[in-house]
Amino acid sequence: MGLGGISLTELLIVLVIVVLIFGTKRLKTIGSDLGGAIKGFRSGMNTEDAKDDKPAQETPKPLASSEPDAEFPEQKQKSRQA
């Protein structure tokens, strides 16, 4: 018994069939593409962690009483038309 009920001979047979279907050259490119994707994902996760660790430096400025609320753009249009 091997991994989860799959014996070593069954794994070798599956490997031979995959090589026959795809060929070694295509398997090599698939492997390198998969490795590059994993590397990019890891570096992306590391940059996200670095962004989360840094505090936000820019604080939003408070709206003056004469400024229309930023959530309602139609108020901006009404104030410009008036």
C-alpha cells in the first residue's frame, strides 16, 4: 500500500501515461509555469503582509461644512448648478 491505497506500480503507470499524452517538453514548461505562479503568489502574499504592517500615513481631511458629502456625487452636481 502506498499513498491512500495507491501502490507504487499504479503511480508509475499513471506517470507513463501522462508522459505519453503530454510529452516531456510540455510537462517541463507546465512545471516551470506552475513554479513561477507559486513564486509570484508567495511574493504577493509577502508584500500584502508588509503593507498591513505599516500604519496609514495619510489621514483623510475632514469635510468643511460648505463642501458636499463625497458619498453623494449628485450633491456636487447640484451645488455646481446653483
